[in-house]
Amino acid sequence: MFEKILIANRGEIALRILRACRAMGIEAVVAYSEADRDSLPVQLADEAICIGPADARRSYLSAPAVISAAVVTGCDAIHPGYGFLSEDDAFAEVVRAHDLTFIGPPPAVLERFGSKEGTRRLLATHGLPTIPGSGMLRDDLHALEEADRIGYPVLIKPSAGGGGKGMRMVRSPRELESALKVCRSEAKAAFGDDSLYLERWLEDNRHVEVQVAIDRYGRGVHLGERDCSVQRRHQKILEEAPTPALSAAARTELAETALRAVVAAGYENVGTLEFLVDANGEAWFIEINCRIQVEHPVTEMLTGIDLVTTQIRIAAGEPLGFSQADVTFRGHAIEFRINAEDADHDFRPSAGLVERYVVPGGPGVRMDSHLYAGYEVPPFYDSLLGKLIVWGPDRATAIERSKGALDELLVEGLVTNIPIHQALLSSDAFLEGRMTTNLLDRVGSAAFLAAATRA
């Protein structure tokens, strides 16, 4: 097992990894940018080291800075969290070259699954149905030809990265031509790679993902699925499990099929396979995330399995330590991403001083956040302030507990998206399990908020 881990990330995930290290008796060093000097992970770490200025390209995305920090502080492993360098196979290879361990899939596995378009083809050979799409787009003319072949509407997607960046749904050649430049620019800025491909757009789809954990000896388990259909501009804001979109039998079949395919393809460590479920209940594979997910606590609440600890143990070469028969699912869990953004004004980001912070409590309530009263939220990074996760023995109870927890949660000094979550919990679409990935964008957050006010 590792003696000392460098946490190469920030915010709530840095704190989550720090707590996992502490529970395992592993020293943790937090690498931080100048903008995060006063952050809670830095204050609670066994050791902290500055790796550069606020600009992520010169700090959290700088492989030399991160590697140097690990070497200088005597670490034997690096945990990249999510985002930043978490799925960068070249970075993972450099980590290995410096006799350090990358906590995640090995470099060869990251390279194999690094292209979304290539991964679709790979897992299709192992039995996963995939949405009709293109290969990598060579230029705009190629994109137009492929869109005509696939049929509009189509979704433009970056081959690297995630989080909705570089994605656009278009319904015509004119829209496609104007969107390609924007998508390439966003993908280049976010992931350092502007390669794109196309997928057929499924109207009124649900987003369902399967969590897996596989050790280096080829032994793996699935940890069920999560529903991530509540999105704005292709970015998830609420996740729940189990999904209301599928029957228990269909959920089990999907998870088992996903696990068989990814084990056969040679995956290793914790990962998530993402699917779109169409109006007929058919699930189509779209991509794999080779890292811990923002929404991993939903699965932890249902199974009692610590996914970050599992990541670390697998990376250290330990066997998984439990079988599929040992995995049990209990109740229902919902995660609310608490973001510093204004749902009344097109989810405009917010930054500034946290004047007051009150964490909710009660049975089944968990808050993962790096906030504290007096903390200055910097404007340079993602707007995620934390995650409120609520568990109940059934979906109705989880929703009622969530209403109380959201009422208790207080973040003064910033505009947050708490009101849109409260509105969702009073909407018929959510209560009846009918949310689709484009519903919030199509109807508009203002309509949800107005309906909640009338109720």
C-alpha cells in the first residue's frame, strides 16, 4: 500500500480523497494553485504544496508542476480526482516513468479508451449497442457528409474529455457549420484536443450510467446504475439511483452486459459506462469515463462501498476483495450538484465570499463540500460548490428528505442553483420520473421556477 499520496486536484474532490487517505492511514499532500491557497483541503492536508498560478494550464493541468510536487514531497502515488489530468494517458505514463503510481487506469488502458469514438467501436465488438455515428471528423465537409448519412438532428461531441464542453445538438447543415468552430474551440480549451465526431441525436432520451470496478487480475463487479437525466446544456446537475427509466430486470441486464464488455476489453480500476435510453427503453452505449465520477456518492450510499478507497487499493495492486455476490443495493439516493450559478439568468456563474454556510443534517443526509464561512470562491474554475446527497429506503422518502435538506442548506454571499433543485422536487416531471436530458433546456429553468412558486 502507498505511504504518501499527492492529490492533484481541488475543491470537494480533493477533500474527498484526503478523507479517504486519512481513513486508510496514508499521508496526503494537497497540490494547490495560488487561487486555492486558503481552501479547506489545503488547511486540512498533512502537507500542501503550491504548483502554480490560478491559471489551470500552469498549475492543475501542468504535468511538470504536478510531477515535481510529488517528487519534492516524497509521494509514491498521485490521485488526479476528476477533470484536469485524470484521463490523460501521456501524464499517466510520465507518472510511471518517475517511479510513481497513477491512481486510476494504467497508461495503456487510458490510451485504449482515450478516444470516445474509438471506445464505441471497441466495446461494440464486445456486445454493446452503440448509437449510429461518424468516425473522427477530418474537416467541415466531412462533417456535413457524415451528418447527411446519419440523419439530423446530430450531436457534435469532442473525442476527449466530458462535462458537456464542446457538445452541441444541431438540426440542419447551417447549424452544423456554425457550431463546428465553437465546439472545436471549446474542446481545445478544455481538453487540449479539438477532435470531434458525430452521433445521432435521440429525442427525449434518458442518461443512465453503470459503475464498475475491476482489478488488474481481471476480476470485476458492477455497482449498479445511476440516472443522470437532469441536465442543463449537456451538464448533469442531479443524479439518482436506481433509475426510474428501467425495470429492475432491465437495470440488472444492462449492468451485467456493461461489465462483461468492459472486462473483455481489458479495462482496469474504477470506471463508468454511459448509456442513452431511448423512448422504447433501449439502451445505447455512448462513452466510458476512466476516473471517479462527480456523482459517485450516489452509488456509495446504495452499496456502502467506498469508491475512492477501492480506486486506491486497485492501483496499489491489491485484489478487488469482494465479488458480485457481496454487492447489495439498498434504498434510493439522490445527489444535487450545488453550483455557484444563477438559474434565473441562464445559469450564469457566480463567485465571491461565502458569508454564511449552514450544512443540512438528519437521517440519510450527506454533504460533500469544501466550503466554509469566510471562504472566497475563486472565479477561475468549475462552479461546483459541493454535493448534497440524500438517501431513503424508497424514492418517495428520499425526495421528502431532500426537500428538507435543501431548505436547510444555506450558502449566503453567492447566487446558487439551490432554487432550481427545489423547483425540480415539486415538478410533476421529476416526481413521476419523466425527466429527459433536454427537458430543462427545452422548457427553461424559469418555467420550472415559476411553477414551483405557483405551487
